[in-house]
Amino acid sequence: MKSVTKTLLNRGLNLILLLNGAFLLGSGWVIDQRLPRGRDGHDLELLGLDRHAWGDLHAWGGYLIGALVVAHLLLHTTWLWRVAAKTQPWKLAVGLGATALIVSVFVLYPLSP
């Protein structure tokens, strides 16, 4: 059996990122524009799914794209260090740190009543 090359893995990952991004764009549009909130959209469905089901799919698509971006960054670790951080590694550290901070705020910030 032929082993999966890094290039093939990268192409597959990029394709999945593209398709998932298109899904997130489309499902976000459906939730925001096609299936209204409240009574106006109560009995409406698109492809057999109501607003809440589309919201669930959209959320899972978001989780997937987050995981895919992490996988993409791990796949390109060498490039990140050789090119992006070559002369000023602090810029890469600031970018990754800001990303971690933003995610942490959403995950850890306490809820209020």
C-alpha cells in the first residue's frame, strides 16, 4: 500500500477546509436570512431541517474548521518556523497567542444570569 505523502495530505486538508468553509457560509446564510426567528419561521424548513437543526450543523461545522485549522498549522510547522518566524519570531508568537486568548475568552469567561 502506498503511503500518504505530505503533499497529498495537504491537498486533501485544503479541499476539506474549502468545502467546510463553503458549508459554514451557506448554513450561516440560511440561519440568518432564509429561516427567520420567531413565529414567522416556526414551520419553515430547508432540506428537511428547521432553524435549530441548521444551527446545530453550523456549530459542528465550526468545530470541524477549528480542528482542521489546527491540523493545517501542524502540517506547516516547518514553514511557520522557517518563513513566518525567520527574522522576527515574536510576530508568530503574538499571532498564536492572540488566537489562544480569543478562544480562551469564549471557552472560559463566566456566564452571567
